[in-house]
Amino acid sequence: MERATCVIAGGGPAGMILGLLLARGGIEVTVLEKHGDFLRDFRGDTVHPTTLDLLDELGLREEFAKLPQRRLNTAQLPIGGRMQTLFTFEHIPGRHKYVAMVPQWDLLDMLARAADAEPTFRLRMNTEATDVIREHGRVVGVRYRTKDAAAGEIRADLTVACDGRGSTLRAATGLGARRWATPFDVWWFRVPRNATDPAGVVPVLTANRVAIMLDRGDYWQVATLIAKGSDPALRAGPIGEIMRGMADTVPWLADRADAVADWDQVRLLEVELDRVDRWYTDGLLCIGDAAHAMSPVGAVGLNLAVQDAVAAARILAPKLITRTVSTRDLARVQRRRTLPTVITQRMQRLLHVIAVEPAISGKVNVSNATQTPVALRVFRRIPIVRSVPPFLVARGVLPEHAPDFARRP
């Protein structure tokens, strides 16, 4: 019979960080990842300053610096054909005054290498957690299936669901969630980037286009917001309208008006926003998207999941060592992470109402304005107002730090 002190379902950022931290505490931990590698496109690639701080504390600064990345220092907005700075990260506290754009597969590979150096860590690729094992009402492990259809079980003192917003383990335990309606879905696609293009983050807000362009070095990663559920109808139309509409507003994109030539180049993200009422049951804990699916507004999902993992490791490691984890301990993790989750989701819901919904309904046309809108002028001129968005995006609420046992020079 296979056994671990802790088994983690899902090898995303939350699962890999938690696995690394627990292994550094000498805890036998197994991470199950259903895919054979980490190569998935259009995943959360924004690594915020709080996560950069964590990597420093874990002694991974030099390894992270070797990864291909771009630093986002500013957000700019095209208005009347000119680029205007919306905000910068230069005044936020801390060492890292930028958001790093790093392919998630490179970040996860780095974390896997660091964890593999720990003798109590195991990563099982091509292995999907399919169900929980219960005994006397308590979760005591997981059932799994491999790529070649082999089935098995792993018994554990604690099972952690890090298997995303469609969490199989969450569904298996019947943990209920509160869901909020979202007014939009997202199209993701790539556009070549020229050396003369502006750098950083470029929002495009017109009467018929809402997009966020993220500088990835030799290409732009573009998120285009569309009305909820409208993807099938829009895909029945011409593909060329996606880029031509943006090029009409952003003149420096004119030479790339035909850059997106096939609907297969456009990936759909169906936006969900939910939060589990209780993140745990006896023997199992949900963290990250398995506990709270986030809107892409602010691009904070990856970093919030990482913060959950750090809090869970700090609170639960001493109990896992003595094999005395109780539901009270799992409840402590939820209590610790509820405030930042609730505040972030409320901010996202507010932005859905005051910004996203008007934008996708054609009521906002900032990029085609002939002069800077009054609200934006006020925002840029009042320091305290101007400093809030970059601080909340970069630092968030209640950032976590690596426990002493996991730190390395």
C-alpha cells in the first residue's frame, strides 16, 4: 500500500509550493499531476512581488533569474493615438517593484527541481487524483489513475486539493460553494511584438473592444473581454475583426492587423468567481482555485494560491510532523486566508460592475477619446489615489512569508 504523510492533488503553483515547503520541513509529501509536463498555454504567468519575495526567502532568487521573463513596471493606456501612463510600481514598498511575466511551465519546472532535492518529496506526473478514500467519515487518502489507465491508492494523514476551479476532490467531498455571476469571458491569443512597441501593460478600451496587452518580449499576450456566453456566436463571424478593431485604435498595431488568422489561435477562458463555504473536511483541505475561483481582473489568482500554500505549510507542518492534524488546524488555514480572499473577490466584483460591464457594453471609449477623461486626470494627479491600485495588485492583502524551516540562503 502506498503511503505519504501528505498527498497533494494538482501540480500547479499552489501544489508545487506547498509540496516544496512541506518537504523542506522533513514531511513525506507526494504531489499528483495529471499531465505529463507543465506545458499549458495562457495560464497565469504573472508573478507578483509577494511571490518574488517568497522565492528570495526560499533561496531561489538566482534560479528564478535564469528563467525567461519580462518585467512589467508600468501600465499605459492609448488615448487619442498617444500612450499615457496609467500607473507604475516604482513607489510600492519592498525589493521588487515590478511584476514578472514568466511562462508558468518554467516556474513550475524550477519549483519541481528545487523540491526534487528534498529526500521526502515525490512528484508523480501523468497521475490524476480521481476520488477520495474515506474511512469512518474521514478522508484518509486518494484514488488515482495514471495515463496508461493503471489505478491505485495513496493513504495519507492529510489530503490537499490543489486541482483547480473544477476540483475533482472538492466535488467528491461535497463541499458547497457560493458563486457570483460574471459579465464576461476572455479570449486569449498572441500577437507579434516589435522592438518599437511600448513596454509593459497596455489596456485598450473602445466602444467595441476591451483588451489587455501583456508584454512578453517578442510577442504580446492579449486578453480580449467578451460578453458572457457570447463565444459561439462571435466565432461564427470573421476572425479578422479581432485585430483590425484593435489596429484602428492603436496605430502601431496597423502592420499586424492580420496577425490572428485562425480561430484555433484564440483560446476561451470561461470566467468563474466562487468561494467554498468551508475549505476543509476531516482529513482534506482545499486551497487556491479549488477553494476560491478568481476572476482574471488584476491577474492575482496565481499569487493568491501561492499565499494559501505558504499559510497552509506554516500552520500545518508542525502537526504533520507529529501526525496530529485535526479539523481545527485546517480551520486555522481558512481563517488566515479568508480576509485576503474576500477582499480581493469583492474588489473584483466591484470592478466587474463599474469597469468591465460598461466597457463590454460599449459605454466606455477611452482609447478613441481626443483628450484624457476627467476621471483619469483626477486619478493621476492625486498621489494617494494613484498609489492604491499598484499597491493592491503588487502586494495584495496579508502577504505570507516562508516559514523558517523552509528558508535557504
